Amino acid sequence: MRVKRTQYEIFWEILTYCKTPRLFTSIIQRCDLNSKIAQEYLNFLESKGYISRTNEGDRTFFLTTCAAREFLDLFMKLYLELFNNTPEFKI
């Protein structure tokens, strides 16, 4: 049985997945989100400067920024402290 993810886990999944440029559709598929929710998460992460949007022709790519490194590091430390293992997300 799969436990419901917190929004922080979803942020972590998106940022981890987008360490290389990713298309919106691949993000929603890989992170198991619907398009409306995914857009809300991406807009939030972009407003915080954690993800950037790049247009190449008619395609938009999302990429994790250096500013997200602190969130990713803190999240990993907290997760390890609470659960004694790393978050599960197979890239």
C-alpha cells in the first residue's frame, strides 16, 4: 500500500527529477501528478527561484536551480532523521 505523499515530498521529487531539463508532460507522468496540481507546484517552485523555465522552440523545459540545493539538502537531512532512510524516488 502506498502512503500519501506530503507536499514537501512532491517538491523534492520534482526538484530531484528536474536536475536535468524536463518537459511538463514527463514531470506529471514521472511524479504521478495531474496537470493542474503539477502546474501549481511548478509555479510555486518557480516563484521561490528553485526551478527555472526555458523555452526551446515550442517546447518548455523545467530545470532545478542552484538555489534549490539548500532545500534538497535540508529535506534529505530531515527525512533521514525522521525515518532513518532516504526518500524513495527512482529516477
